[in-house]
Amino acid sequence: MPSLTLAERASLVGPLDYKVLKTIYSLHRNHEWIRTSELVEETGLSLRELQPVLVKLYDLRLLSKQIVTGEHSYRITFTALDILAIKKLYVDKVLKSLGIVIGVGKESEVYMGYNFSDEPVVVKFHRVGKRSYKNIRKIRNISKNKDWSIISVENAEKEYHALSCIKKNYGYVPEPFSNAYNAVVMELVEGNELYRSELDDPRGVLDQIISTVRIAYNECKMIHGDLSEYNVLVRDNTAYVIDWPQWSSTDNEDLLVRDIDHILAYFIKRYGIEENTEKILEYIKGKT
Ligand SMILES: Nc1ncnc2c1ncn2[C@@H]1O[C@H](COP(=O)(O)OP(=O)(O)OP(=O)(O)O)[C@@H](O)[C@H]1O
Ligand SMILES: [Mg+2]
């Protein structure tokens, strides 16, 4: 059923299907392919009860299937992980419905959604794919045995944690509302990326970005690690620094220098605003 949207697929997943998906996800902490016999044991369902659920989930493309040691074995797909998140956000009364896709990144899909007061929100689904998997493992020193679904969930938790800390300390980021599985729900910023914005007050926007980096560094002990004109949104001449899942600790000073170099290079090139990198770095580290 390839033409169904994520929201439509989510609506077809009933309580029993949800229970089986959740069980498979939790078993991924141990290994990739989950055997039918393990599922019988873990869910407490009989083979006769379980089989139609597995067929349905496979047809909905929420499971992949393979024979392992002579037994049908399953793993969840990205879409299944998204659906686990949607269901939990619904039960938690955070997300009433899902809308259109507003951004597709290398490691995420960003949707618009609505909360229970019918206000628009953003839902970012982290999808650390096989393609980027080897690289990410190398860069972030991730253990070989970790499943991509677990890494995607950890990335969402990391991003939510960063947004929460920075927002609490009055940095310029979208307000985070909740986190479930691989999803982060946050404020919708109805603006454009910095590279697509024509700023009336470029110095003011640069100051907001630098002060956000300073708050992240001093109050949250975090360095963004991928700061650029593509990861800043601008609405009414106010900056919102987005895309935090890869943040690293303040031990990693090279990353801070690289972030500042990127953003200052953009403001020189586009607006002719020259700043002294050393002075800005000292300011961020709280030395001035
Ligand atoms: N809070 C938000 N409000 C409005 N739009 C958003 C918000 N968060 C993300 N977006 C949109 O989704 C796009 C991708 O988001 P983000 O940069 O966080 O994800 P990503 O997967 O890291 O993307 P990339 O790989 O392109 O860097 C953004 O460029 C922006 O257009
Ligand atoms: Mg981005």
C-alpha cells in the first residue's frame, strides 16, 4: 500500500498491532531480526493470534521480513517507528493530527501537525538511515551493535534535550513541546531559512545567533556542531537556531570554532558585516 500517507497508515494501526510493533521495537535493543517464536513469548499472544497481525503490518510496510535460522523474523521500518511516535504523542495529548511534509533532511522528515487546541506545530521525525549509518558511527563513536531505530530515538531525545535547555535559558530556538520515540514536537516557525531571507537588521540577527551559541555553551555545555545559514530560521527579523541532534560537549572546541567561522563567513559575504572571530569566541566562552 505505497500510496497511503503516514497519517493514514497510523489510523489503520489498532491496539493489538501497536502492541506487537512496540514489542518488536523494544527487542531491537538486543538484535536486529526478531524471530516469531520470540514474539510469541514476549507478547503472550498465541501463534494464531499473532500471525494475522504480522501479515497486516507487513502489508502496511511497517515490518520487513527475513528467514533467520529457519524462522520468519521481523524488524520494524522507519514508518513503523514514526507511527509508534504518533500514537504516543496522541495518547499524551500533544498531537491531534498530522499534516503536510514541510522539510526533508538527510536524517529527518519534518511535518506540520496540529495540537489539541488546533494550533499548528512541527513534528520532526529522526530517521538515521543505513546510508548515513556507517559515517555517523565513525563520527559519533557509536557501538557497532546499535540498531538504527535506537540511534534515531536517541537523536530525537538529544535534540529535545538541547532545545529544552536552550529555550529555558532564553536562547533563540523553537520552543520544544514534547518528545516520543524518534519524534520531536516543537513550535512552528513561519519564516525562511537564513540563506533565503533578506534581513532588515542583519546585525541584530547575528547577535541573536551568537547569544544562542553562548547560552548553549555556558548554560547547557553544548556546541551545535552544524551551524550554518541552512540551520537558522528567521521570522520577523528574529533568529531561531534549529537542528540540534548532533550537538557535542564543550570539550570539542574545534567544532565551536568551525560553527563560528561558518556563520561569520555568511554575514561577511552577504551583508559585509565583519567581526573578529577571536573576540566572538571569547565572548561565547564568557571571558568578556
Ligand atoms: N520549527 C520549525 N519550524 C518551521 N520549519 C522547520 C522547523 N524545524 C525544521 N523546519 C524545516 O525543516 C527543514 C529541516 O529541518 P532540520 O534542519 O532540523 O533537519 P535536518 O534533517 O537536519 O535537515 P538537513 O539534513 O537538511 O540539515 C528546515 O530547513 C526547515 O525548512
Ligand atoms: Mg538542517
